[in-house]
Amino acid sequence: MQQAIGKYRWTICALLFFATTINYIDRQVLSLLQPTLAAEYGWTNSDYANINVVFTFVYAISMLFAGPIIDKLGTKKGFMWAIIVWSLGAILHAFAIPIGHVFGPAFSAVGITVASASVVGFMISRAVLAFGESGNFPAAIKTTAEYFPKKERSLATGIFNSGANIGAVVAAPLVYFIVDKWHWQGAFIVVGALGFLWLIFWRMFYEQPEKQKRLSAQELQYIQQVEEGEDVKPVTEEKEKTSWWKLLGYKQTWSFAVGKFMTDGVWWFFLFWLPAYLKAQYGMEKNDISIPIMVIYSLTMVGSITGGWFPMYFIKRGHKAYNGRMIAMFIIALFPMVVLLAQPLGHISYWIPVLLIGIGASAHQAWSANIFTTVSDMFPKKAVGSVVGIGGMAGGLGGVVINKLGGFLFDKYEALGHIETGYTIMFAICALAYLVAWLIMKSLVPKYKPITDL
């Protein structure tokens, strides 16, 4: 049956996977180099938190615009521009110090106080990176809605979203190898250049399904199938703009946004602070950090793909796609609670918090694969990019909150001589966030209710 249908949609999924992999390699370079840069330029935890806050805040605001821009430009052009901008932003980090010296006085002139030129330079570089990277998920989710029927979308999302984990796994050995050869600036330049390589393949292999010559008629028909009783138009590249204000009038939009706000910050925290945590609490240097980081993100790859498959178990037993996804998400939301044990058991071996954090991060990726897909479950395709953008903005603001809180707590408790207390508080927040998010989402949208009046 699968042979008769065709499999070209999985080629498109592979392109999304590699784009997300590159996205997260670019994003993680700074966190891996944080111990080195903090020692070299005298950063405090709050300095590093502020750099991350700029990234997450610009990412949040950009996500609000990224969705409509992707919807307007179309998936092909929109994705191309996104990766061009973020690749240039990644390379810009290599020149953060001279950038800081140029723009530092401008920061002071408007009353913004920063610790050093290096902080200014990295803030500006992170802002450019964030603006470009904000286009990845709206474009990828829109592509998934174009190329996959509803029953396969969470699996496809889980597969491409696992690129985040592969990126995180590959980043540590790649970055540390490059740093040993060409100093830290070389790491930003080399990983930034990867995006331009991806562009070649995107131009070659992506086209709208209706215009895609490599796609068989049988596979196109399979992609455009609808659930029983549902009236949905075939996939088209629609240019009509969907009003944000109108979208904000739906509880479905708020359900997605709240879920992202509550949980995205957890992922940002793990992504940006794990190397600093391992150094602060266990005295690890870069050569020691690589293996724990690789183990954690290898676990998250399992969570991403398994999480994408998990709702299909319930869908095959008669549940609507959205309802099956919500059942799966409730079970997934219970797993991060193991992170509550990371600090109490951490004195036995650093491997215990590493493995528990790995389970929590893995659960996040399983959650992420499903929460993204709730949008394409309930909204018409022309609005998917915009709704994902609104939720992405909410998730970015969640990242701002958790980064500022983390920097404050770590400086506070480090000054008191027990920084582990700061991490205990942050891990507790991370552990409980998903269950709280699910309860709010379920209260907003108790039952499957697709939007049909856009």
C-alpha cells in the first residue's frame, strides 16, 4: 500500500529535519562556549542571562511576524529567507567583540548599562540570529500541513523536530573540535556556513504539492485526505492574510499560546544553561561536558520520534486526531516530574541528574511534536503559520522569564555559597510546567473543535 502511495513526502520531511538540525547547532554554540567566554570576558550569570534574554525576546517578537511573513511569501521563499538571515546571524557572533566596541556607546547613550563590549556584541549577534531562526518552525509546520495528512503530521513533526536533538548532540564535539583548531570565532563561522549548503537542496527538492512533479497522483490524494465528517479544502498556497486579532478571539489560539509559554522556557533553560550547570556544580570543563550533553540530547531524539508516534496509538483506536493528541500529551506531561529528583540524588553521581534531565528534555520534545500539531488539527492551513507565530512569541516570552529568573537565582545563591539551591528551584519549575500547561489547555479546549469560519 505504502509503495503504491509513494514516499516523496518523507524527502520533504528530511529537508525539514536537516534545517532544524542546523538551526539548533547555530543556537547552541554560545551555550557550549559560555564557560570559556565567561572566563575570558568576565561575565556574571546575569550577563549571560541577559544575552539569552535578548535572543529569546527578539525570537518571541519575531515569531509574531514570522508566521504571517511565511504565509505571505509562501513556504519556499519564506524558508529560504529565514535560513539566510539566521546563518548570517550565526557568523556575526565571530565578530561580536568589534561590534560591541562600535555599538557599546550607543547602548550607554540611551541608558542601557551592560558589563562590557563583549556583552553588547553578543546581544546584537543573538538578535540577528533570533530574527532569522524565528522562521524555522512556522515554515516547517506549514510544510508539514502541506505534505502530510493529519494522522501522520505528529509523526512527521516528531521526526523533523528531532533535528533539534541531533543538532544538540552534534554541536558539542563539532564546536569543541573547531575551537581547538580555530579558536571560538571559527566555531561560529563554520556552523553558520552550514545553512547556505542546505539552501541548495531546498531549492532543488521543494515545491508546492500540487506543482511537485516528483509527487505521484496517488500520494497527493493521500496527503489531501480528511477525517470523516470534516469539510476541508485541498492544500493550496493561500495568500489571504488572517488577522491576528481575529485569531486571538479563539480559545484554540490561547490554548496553544499558553502551552508554549509554559513549556518552551524549560527547553531554553536546558539548552542554554546545561554546560554552565555542569561546570558550576560539578566543576566540569569542556572536554568533560561533551559526553553528558551528547547523552542528554540522544535521549531527546528518542522522545521526539516516540512522541510523534504516540498519539497515533489512540487515533487508530477511534479518537479524533486532536483528542488522541491530548491524551498522549497528558501522559507525556508526567515524565518531566522525574527532574524533581535531580538535585536530591545528584550527590551520588553527576550521571543521575544528567539522566533525569535527559528524560525531562526527552519529554519536552515529545510534547513539542504534539503541541505544534494541535494547530494544524484545528486551524485551516492559511492560518497555521500565523497561529504558530503567536504561540512561538508566547514561548519566547516564557524563555525570557526563565532566563532572567535563572540568572538572578544563580548569582544570588552563588554569592551565598550554595548555587545548587538556585538550580533546585529552577528544576522544580521545569518539572511541573507541563502538567500545569496541559490542565490550562484542556480547560480552554475540552473537546476537538476545528475552526471553520476563517
